[in-house]
Amino acid sequence: MELYQNGGMRAIQKEIDHGISDTAYWQSKLAQKDLRFGYYEATDTLLICGKDRASLNLYRKDHNERFALLKSIPAYTGKYDGDKVNEGDRRTPIGVYTITQKLNTVDPFYGPMAFVTSYPNLYDRIRGKKGSGIWIHGVPIDGDRDNFTKGCIAINNDELAGLDRAIDYKNTLLLIDSKLKEHTSLPYATIMSQLYQWRYAWKYNDFQSYLSFYDTTFIRFDGMEYYDFKMYKQRVFDKKESKEILFSNLNIIPYPGERSNLFMVTFDEIYTSDKHNFTGQKALILLLNNDQSISIISEQ
């Protein structure tokens, strides 16, 4: 009431925005969550490919909001180990991908149908990785095939048909790694609180605090590097606009590979100011530093 008396609803909103960036709040909120594969608000189905076990595992949230293993499907992956870097290197990429399209008609070599993945994703592109056309597909309808692919994930045609019936591909994430991993002790509450501190600085025009969340190696999705991004954001913040920034449907995904402190974060954003409105999905690639701060290395 004192806040309202002295500052109105704006003051109360600012206090709530500050409170939601507190680590203790998120520790309480996430205490009972299943965080073995990440924190997911927007996704209820995961396909996890472990190249070492040549398998594609289907997980879905059950009534307790825990990811239950529904099916482990034998799979073929690229001929060579390691992450995909170049077109034609016959490696299956390591990363986090959406399924962008279902192809109902394909060359019979790829079976009856295929799912198209989002390779190269944001992190792939800023590292200059090449290639495209990474699918989940079947096996030749007539004839044999090698026990490896050029980089795709191939499964038995009956299994592919069953997978098609089992998933809504638009709400399914594909995680590909050299080895299957579960994560039991990653500080998601810290990451979440840091994200909301970043939002707080952004919303209330604290440019120096906002910029401190960005790594000097930052590259935006369109190739803009840290210095130019800094100058661009400085001009925006100098306008001192009143703004509303809302996040929803957050996913925090430990990025597959060898770096245990690398994460992909996706969320829906509503941004409203006097001169600019935006509604859509955002993606961040960030590092969790030793001091538990985050450093954003890419953004889309």
C-alpha cells in the first residue's frame, strides 16, 4: 500500500519485476520439476538421439509432469563420429533442433516419409557450420542400405510410421548428442533468475546492467557483432521509453556436446513500447559462468 501510495501501480509492478528475478523464488518454483533433460514450459515431447547407442528415444511428459520413456528406436546415424561441420562430411549434427516440416512424399530410398529438422540452428550458424537437409527418415522401401547415413537419422519404416502417429511434430524437440545424458544438478533457478534480471535491466532502461549480460564474443543471428550491437542498443536505451516485456513458454535446454555450461533458451516474447511492438519467439545461446552469472553469446 505504501508503494501504491507513493508510486502507483508502476511502483508495485517494479517491485514484482524485482521479486521475480530472485533465485529463491525460482528454487521454490522448480523444486518438484523434472529437470533431467532441461526445463520445459512449452514442450511436452522430446526425441533424444544418442549416437553412441544408435538409438532414438521418445519421451513425453506424464500426468506428473515427468518425462517418461515411451519408446527406444534403433537408429542409423552418420558414417563418421563427431559433430557436423561441413556439407557432405557424413556426420550427424550435435545440437537442439525443432522439426520444421513433415514430408509425406520422398524418394523411396528414404522410406515412406520424412521429418525435416531445423539444422543449421542459431548456434550452428554463428559458428559457420555448413550443410542442410538433416532429416529423420525411413529406410529403402525396396532394397538394402548401409548401416550409416550421410548425416540424417534413419529408422525402420514401421517405427517411422509409429512415430508419426505418436508425436505432434510442431511441439517436439530433437536433441542429438554423442552420448545420452541426464542432468541432475544444473542450477536452473540461477539461470532463470538471471534471465529475469536481464529483463529487469532491459525494461527499466539500465543500459550498463543490460549490456553486462552479453559476452564480448556476441554475434546476433544476422551477423551483428558485439560492438555494433552495443552502439545500436545504446541509441535505443537513450530514448528512455516506457516499455512492457513479457516472457512465456520458457525452455532452458542444456546444449548437447562437451560444454556443460552452454544452454539454449527459447521463449515467447511480447514487447510493447511507444514506438515498437513485437510478438514472437526468441532464442538465446548463453554460457553459465563460474560466478553463476550468464553471458549471452547469440540472440535471435
